[in-house]
Amino acid sequence: MFPDYSMDSKVSYITEQGVTDYSNRLLEAIKFSRTKNTLNGRGRLTELGLDSKSVAQKIISLYESII
């Protein structure tokens, strides 16, 4: 139901479970975006039609399909 859009990304990070590793990867992503100026998260969400209403509807549909 939810496609994996990560393959369209120029940059991705895999983290271990835990706040420290997640925080470190997030900082790396922020530094990368500032130096390379290639990340366009908000624009990509718009392209994919992933506004809050459509995402909420997808979640509701998923729950309804499970119940």
C-alpha cells in the first residue's frame, strides 16, 4: 500500500536503533543538504502528493483493511 520512495533519493542513511545513532545520521543529512544543496524534501513530498490529508487517508485505509 505504501510504496518505497527511498530509491528516488540521492542520499539515504541507515541507522541503528537508538537516539544517538539516529541523531548522528540526522546531523549528517543536514550537513550534506547545506553543503551540496541537493535535498528537496518538501518539494519531493509535494511531487508525491503526500500532504497530511492524503497520508491520513492512507493510514485510515490501511487500518480499515486490517480490521
